[in-house]
Amino acid sequence: MQWLREKLKYFERVIKEIKSGIDKYPEGTLRLSEYKAQKKTYYQFYCYDSKEKKYKYLGKGQESLIRRLAQKEYMKKVLALLERDSKVIKKLLDTYDPDALKKVYENLSPGKKELVVPYQYPDKEFAELWQAKKYEGKPFGDDEPEIYTKKGERVRSKSEQIIADRLYDAGVPYRYEYPLYTADDRPVYVDFTILNVKTRTEYRLEHFGMMDSPEYRSNAFKKIASYAQAGWVQGKNILYTFEDRQNPLDTRYLDKLIKRFFL
């Protein structure tokens, strides 16, 4: 529902902007008359005079007035639309319970729970089922160090161990090097696939740990570009962390990412 709250904020900002500026526009209502001559379309503009109760022709030299009258009409229509939609969104936010479906199942007696298949599992069960999925990760080479996380899985670097353990300590479900497949059925092993249990949203997290190496850095930028082409946008569905020898992984920043996106 966060996207809906952001939309409401935008609507309210535009409503405030229109209301604070619309009085500066000229009085009157614009009318447009269209005619064709020599295969071209021409327009004549008129402004309604409320005092004389008739439309007056607007000719050359009054282009600015014409544009401002048109802009005012447009702003009024936008204002009416946004005020209507803002009321709808506010009512939805006030009454909508994102956990309602989950609560129906949770409020069943233990005996009945065993008899039904819920449409939406409670958070704990959903996370456990998601975490328990079997998959085959990227193979390790014989020369790679053996580094293990608190969860008992093998990772490729100390920094990946830190990331995995930080997620584990925070109770955030994740999969290490879970394969994703491209259009040509080629597996892509992003470092971490992470679940936001509350929103049921999956994110990717890729750690780039040797950014002081020109070759590694070049490959990292290529990888980021390929992810972008696949629709993975930083901050939307994928996150990046970086380090080099002089600037190790910032665990404070990592903790902020975990809190912002997964808790």
C-alpha cells in the first residue's frame, strides 16, 4: 500500500499547487471554434463575458490570454479529478486491512486449520515454505575458500558471510545464489534473493566486493547494465552493495537497507 500513499501525497501536492495559483488566472471561459481552409485547420477563440453574458472574440495580440484561459480550464479539470481520487484513496487506506485474508485463516480453530488450504499463508508459514524451497546453486571451484554462514551454507567471501548473517539475525528469509533464468534459459546467479514477508515481495541483492580491480569493476558495470535491461531497477527490485580494499563493506548501511526493505 506504500505506492498508494505516495500517489496520495503527489495528488495532495498538486491540489495544493493548483488551489494556490488558479486565482491568478483571468476571469472567463474559453470557447474554441474550428474551421478548415485550403486543407488546413484553423481555430478561432472566444471568451465568455459574465457581465455582458456573451462570448467575445479574441484576436491577434491576445495569445497570452488565450493560453492562460486554456490552462485554467485544464487546471480546474485536473483539480476535480484529483480531489475525487484522493477521497477514494483515503477511504481505501482507512478501511483496507492488508492482513484480513491472513486473519481469516489464523482465527480458525486448530482442527479446522488442518482441513483447509488457505489462500494466503500466515507470515511465519509463508516464510518457512519460501525458505524451504529446494534449488541447485552455482557450483564452487576447488580453489575457492570454505566460508560458512550461521545458517550453515557455504558462501564465496567474508562479506557475503556478513550479509547472510545480518539477514539471518534479523529474521529475514533469503536464498543464496538462487538461479534465475533468462529468455534463452540461461541461469543467472544473483548473490541473494531476499523476501519481504509482509509484502510477499522478492528482492535481489548483488554485492560487488573488488571494486578497486579495473577488470572486476568493468564487469560489475556490465552486470548492472544487463540487470537493468532485464527490468531490475536499483531500489525497486534489486539492491547493490560495494567495497574495495580501502572501503570495506559498510555494515551500518547494510543494516539500514535491511530495515528499510525487509522489516
